[in-house]
Amino acid sequence: MRRQLLALLRRDLALLLLGGRRGGAMLPLVFFLAVATLGHPESVVRAKLATAAVGSLREEIRPGELVVPDQIIDRTFRREPSFFEDLAVHVELAQPFCASLRKVLLGARSEVKVHDGGTYVCMEGPQFSTRAESDLHRAWGAQLIGMTLMPEAKLAREAELCYAAVNLVTDYDCWRPHPSELGGHQLLEEITGNLRATTAAALGLIRAALPAAKSLAATGCPCQQSLERAILTSGTQIHEETRKELDLLLRRALTNR
């Protein structure tokens, strides 16, 4: 993930395919919006919109609907969580999603219901939850379960990107028993149908939000200064090889060091 993001940071518009909650058949897209940054001759990515299939942990969040989450619980443990393995860098993550970019998404026209806010539990996978885990996530107050938004949100904050997500509700997680009259094949067809419908709806929502999202990326946002007070390692102690590898991330933050 780290290498993929670093490779894409100079693109004008890039799409990154990731494994999703429902496996590799239909992958969520991650959108990178690039604008020219003052003082930089090349285009640099400034905002990132993600889509991810999820299971619902709440009766009122129904399959076929969309959610723009505002919080995450990270339960992953086998993924690279930071760009800065050899440095002391601690970005703030109390609000893991960009408030301004979320506002843009929530203000865009949608063909289906869009829920404002929700806590997304990012599990490691690839297996789904046990019933006990699903009950635990509900007891924590979470609304959604998925496998893709972490460490993505952490890396986006370290890369000083505005980051927000649209979650595609495909079904209820296992806390809620599936209808007994549905067989395995019928259940899979229902989930796949929900995924197709929500994918189309999410793409429509993102298309409607793009003009305002591009404007936000161009005008600046606090997310784009996330490293301002986060780098504790002295500039003189950063090896030249590390500086070169992470040049796009460190350049502005280390200008006066």
C-alpha cells in the first residue's frame, strides 16, 4: 500500500484497485484528485475519495444504501501502518476523515439514501466476523464492518491528503440472521445485486461531488498541513536515502529544518 501511494502521488487522476470486503470479483476504487501545488512545478495529489463495500451493524442502515463514515476502529494487524518506519512521526488522527471533503460528499446529489456519519470497524480479513465479534462491534457502538479503509486513512493523513470515503452497504453483518427462506446461492445473488446497485450509486455521487472536491483540494485544508508539528526527528538525523524515498512527503515539512 505504501509503495502504491507513493507511486501515484504525482498523477493528475489515478485509480487504485484494492481487495474488498466481498473478495476480488468486484473491487472498490480509490480516487486520487490532483491539483498543482503552489511552488511545485508538478501536479501533486491533494485529496482522496475511497469507496468500500461494508456490512451493516445497525438495523436502520439497510443494504442498498450509502454511508459517509466519520470514525474508524482499526483492527488490522498485518499491514504496513506508516510511511515513516525509521522516523518519529506522530500525526493527529482524532478525526480520521476530512470534515470538508465529507461535507462535499454529503452535499452532492444521490439516487439512494446517504447516511451522515458512522463508525467503520476495519477488520483484517479475509475471513468474515464470528457472531461474537459482530456482537462486540455493535456493543462498541460501531455501525459498519469492512476490510479496506485501514491503514489507508492513516497513510492519507501522513501524506497530507484530504481523505473521505463512501461505504456501500451490501448486507447485514452476521449479528442479524439471514432470512431462513434464502439459500446460499440466493443470498449471494442478493448481496451481489446490492453491490452492483450501490457501486453505481456511489459512482454517481462521486461524479456529482468532483467539481467541489477539486476546488477544495486547490484552496487548501488543515489536512494538507498534517506533518507541520508531527515530525519529531531532527532534520539533520534523517538519512539522505530516506529523504530521497520520502521526498514528496517530507519536502514541505522540512523546508525550515
